[in-house]
Amino acid sequence: MDDKNNKKTNPMPAPGSHCRFFLILLSGLWVSSGPVKAALNYGQPYNDIGAFKTPWGNWCFWIGWDATFSETYTPTNETYAWVVYFAPEAIYVALQSGKGLYSAVNVNVGLDYFYGALNLATTPRLSTIVLKDELRSVTISRNAFDVSGGLPGTGPFAQLSFSLSSGITFLKEKSSGNLRRGIQRGFGLSLALDLISLPLPLSVSLGIDTDPDDPPELGQFVGFYPILIWDLPENTPQNPIDLMVSKMENDTTGPPPPQPPPQPENTKKTEEFLLEVMRMIQASQSFRDFVESDSQDSAIDGLITGAQDWLDSGDTSHLNLPEVLHPPDPNSLLEMRPILAATQMAFELAYSRPTQSHTIYADCVNTIHCVKGEKCRLEVTAEEVAQLIVADPPIDPADLDGVWIGFDTTPESYITHDELEWVQIQNKKAVYEFVQNTDTPVLLGISISRYDLPQSIRSVQDKNLQLCRRYVLFDAEMTKKARAMPWIPLLLLED
């Protein structure tokens, strides 16, 4: 097992390390393909998804998170995104990546949590071809520099400067240059790694085609994979957000459905996470006005018109950006923080949905409470691992000492560390500690490779193990209490 030492993290990632973590997650999805309009099956990708047909046109909706990297002083960046799409027939996940022409020449990284909508006019379905080949993004970002932005950083951001950020993304037709009637709102953080000590206040990124020498995973779309087949009405007089909120409320508060097959417990947990996000979107009056506008004269429609005029001017630098297109103060968007964990939970459900002969998934989520800016402690006991190993007689937890546990690291740590932190079980427990600069909740996976299990265990159960996910909350009330009573050990309170 000593070869795990070769996987220990470095202080800073080598160029392209973000590409590796995209491929690691990609490997968690599946490569089989199915007919476009066949009955939906979990673990199978589909080339298009349905749209909600409303009195205001055909709409599709999504949430997600992404990581954007600019590793050199050339004015380009790479974005890798995990996206959850909502359609009448199902909820889907997809992996997307793209290249952009970036107005701020600096070595930097951004993490963004977003939600969006696109009106397809009379087109009944959204296809992967549209998203991969026909549309390009136009993203305007704003960074905040007040104290609440978290300057300077701690933990993985020690001796680095970062700020909270907000963004608006428009969708441009590649062939015509015209903006489609769609919008994406973003909130996250921006980190400057070199040259300029702080992220620039305003920046623009224009989606462009990839080059032959770009990484092969750039400019890809992998999906759509259904994670929850729910069969909502395709034609609806309601705002689809209201329709989906009502469905999720019924699913999460009512009795389980009477018909088989039984749903995993994590299905309900995923809907609970998504419901919190959908209620946040539902409460946005400007977003509601946009979706329900017959005359297309909403405030968001005005932004799209202004962005089109700015693009048509030929000068698309951030210096020529009209003030009306400046994104809102990031500190006004803190309500968007739950998007990250909801997206992560959707992907966890996606990985565990198909029948897999090589992996056992624990169908559970444990909640951990931690303090922003201080060490957060995650613990796995040998007893927890032993519960996933079916043996007669049961294995002795002490036999698991020396086994390596892989802890997912937080998105913040992706910037400066690897995607997994390897810790050995010692004295029947493995402990992983990390520091997070923001109070955005995160969902972290914990895994054991079957090749790291003792041969005595592999001889009776030769399977990878996926343990209970850890949902980490950075509670504001706990932060106040920790400052008032720092001697109280608040780093690990587990439900």
C-alpha cells in the first residue's frame, strides 16, 4: 500500500491537473448509448431532452457549478462544468467543457455556482448538438473586494488573494452572432495565482472553438444521463419552476410511491437539496418575469438587448462594458450557495443509479457542522467500513488498520491540491482535515478501492466501497459561537 505515498498532494497543481479531475468524474459516468426517444434507463446517455411547453414558449432549465482556469498569460481560459438539467420527463446530469477568450490576462481560477434558463421558441427538445456545437457563452464577471470577500485566504488559499464573484452569462448563436433568449446567473469566488495580486474587478470571457492542440477533454459534452424519471406534464399553463417545486415538495414530504421499483434513500435526499435551490429560483421576481413575459420586455430581456448592442459594437473588452451589464454585488447573491451541494448530490445519485457489480454504495448522507476559516474534521471509523462488508463471521474492524481511504476534497482545494486526499486507517479510524474560506455547503464522497483491501476481505467480497457522503455545513451561528468560546471543540458535530 505504500504506493499511495506517490499520490500525496503537492502545494500547487501541475498544469492540466484540473483536466485530470474532469476525467476522473467522467470515468464515474458510463459510455453506453441509447436511442433518443426510447424509454429512459438510468446509466444511459441521451442525445436530447424535452422542454416545458408553456404559453410563453418552450423552456429548459438548469443549475450547476464549474471551475474556470487560466494557467498562462495568454488571454484564454478553460471551463469545466457539472450541470443538472430539468425536463418534463426527468432530471438529468451532464458534464460540459469549453474554451474562452478572456479579457483579464492573468493566472487565475474561478469557481462558480449557477442557474439558468433557455427559451427554445417552438423547438420541442434541447439537444447535445445545440449545447456543444451551436451555442457559445458570453460571460461577464464581477469581483468584490470588501472584508466579507475573504481576503486574505486561509488553508489552501494561504498567501493567496481571492474575492467573492458574480456573473451573467448570455448564449450566442455561433453561426449568426445573435444572442438567444436565455440567461445564466452565477455566484462564486475568484482566485489570483500570479502576476496581479488580486482578481480584476471586472472581466469578460467569450466562448470560442477549441484548437487541435487543446486537451482532448476540452469542448466536450457528456450526457444527458437521467437521475430521476418523474414524468411531469410536457404542456403546462404554469411556470415550470412552480410545477417542479410542487412535485419535489410532494416527493419529499409525502409517503413513498406505491409502485416499484423502490427508490434509493439518496433519491429523496437529492430532491431535498434540489428543492432548496428551486425555491430560491422561484423567489426571484426578475427570473419569473423573464419566463412569463409574453412581450419579451422583462428586465432580463433588456439585459440581453444591451448585451447584443455591446457585442455588435465590435469592442467587447470589459473597458467598453455598459454599466447596465455589470453583474450585481456578489454579497447580494449568498442565497445561491446551496447550488453546489445540490449539484454534487445529483451527481452522486447518477453514479450509484446503474447496477454495478464492482461497487457497493452506502445509501446515506451524514451531516457535519464546521466553522468557516478553521479546520474541519471528517472521520471514518473501521466499524463504518466493516458494515459494508458482508462476511460470515463478520470481519473484525481491527483488520482494516492500514487500509487507505480516499476523501473527496472541496472545490476550493481543487485549485491547489488533488481531487482526493488519501488517509490510512490507524487505530480503527481515518481522519481528514481541511479549511474552507467560504461558507458554501459542500458534499464530499469517501471511497475505498477494492485493491487496497486485505486479501482476506477480497476473498469474500471483492468490491469497491463508497461510504456515506458527508454534507458539510459552515453554520453562521457556529462561527459566532466559536469566536466567543474558542476553547469548545466544534470541528466535528455529526448527526
